[in-house]
Amino acid sequence: MPMHPASHSHVIHTRRNTSREVDDGPANFPTLEAAREAARTCRRCPLWHDATQTVFGEGPDHAAVVFVGEQPGDQEDLAGKPFVGPAGRVFDEVLDEAEIDRAKVYVTNAVKHFKFEPHGKRRLHKKPNAGEIRACRGWLETELSLTAPKLAVALGATAAQALLGKAVAVTKLRGRTVERKDGLRVFVTVHPSFILRIPDEADKQAERARFLVDLQAVKRLLA
């Protein structure tokens, strides 16, 4: 059931430490560019082998909000930039409607390499597993440490798992804010690709409207 917009300010506290674990915590990079350069040769999981390149996050060095998706798609893998494919276009459109300037936000993914299975000439998206999410979490935590946002937005279940350190139900947490032990607030919503997968046009537009309500709540949280 969709939540009333007024409930978006409800905060849930989680006691799990998600930012200072020895294996997964942020490495000591002085800048995002230094971290991006180091990530180019990342071999922490096997996904690098078939991907074209590492797709690191993009945005200002200090952003009030960090949006976290699942992983690069086919177009992101080729371009080396996050959220430039069909889901990225939906994301940009709804950001604009919510009056959030993408140039002022940091956009990244929980997993930095494209995971896929070949299907003829096409490469079909394959969901990252827990080990791959965990292997890449150090990069995400480094991005969060360096950007120092007021808020992180989990776009979908994989992003929520990476940010909160455990699997969660997006349907239950959608539109709500979870506070991590390190104080970072995590707002949970769907990934824009979810909207694209809805076959019925009326249902698709209704879900897009819900996504807009979520991003408007993000805008209010940043005010």
C-alpha cells in the first residue's frame, strides 16, 4: 500500500554498523577522483572479467544527496557513466519534475560492474548476488565518506541491501527513512527500471506518479 506523503519523515533506526567494517569500509582515498582511478582496476569479484569497464559514481565532490542504484546496465557499461540508459532517462525526468537538479546530486550504483548473461547479440541484466554486493561495498562507502551527504536514496532492493548491510523488503520500507548507526539517513524507494518493466500503461503511469511522490519527499528532507 502506498504511504501518505506525510509519513515520509518517519525514521527507523538500525543498529547494524555499515560504514567501518574492516573488509567493506571506505579506503583512505583523498578525493573521489583518486577513488575512481583506483576502481578502474578493481578485481574484488569476478564481474570485472566480462564487463567493459568499471562504472563509478558521478556528481559533485560534496553532494547533499547520493542516489544509489543497483548496477550499470548495458548502455552504462559501454559509456562508463551511471544512469544514462532507459532507466536513467526516467530518473532524470522525474528528478526534474521533483525540482531536484541532477547536476547537484551524486549518482552511483551498489555494484560497479555490469552483470549480465548473453542472449544472442544482447546482454541481459542479471541481479548481483550478496557476495558481489559485499565485495563492492567498500567503493560505495568510500563515495559516501567523501561526498558526506545529508541523505542517501536507495533505488531498489540491491541498493538498500548495500546501504543497510542486510536484505530488506522495499515494499515495506518504501517512502521511509532508515537511520544507520553512523548517522546517515537512507530513504528507500524503487529503482526506475521497475517502472519500465510494468506492461500495463495505466499501471506504469501510476507507479511513475508514486516515484515522483517519493522524490518530492526527498526534496523536502533536504530542505
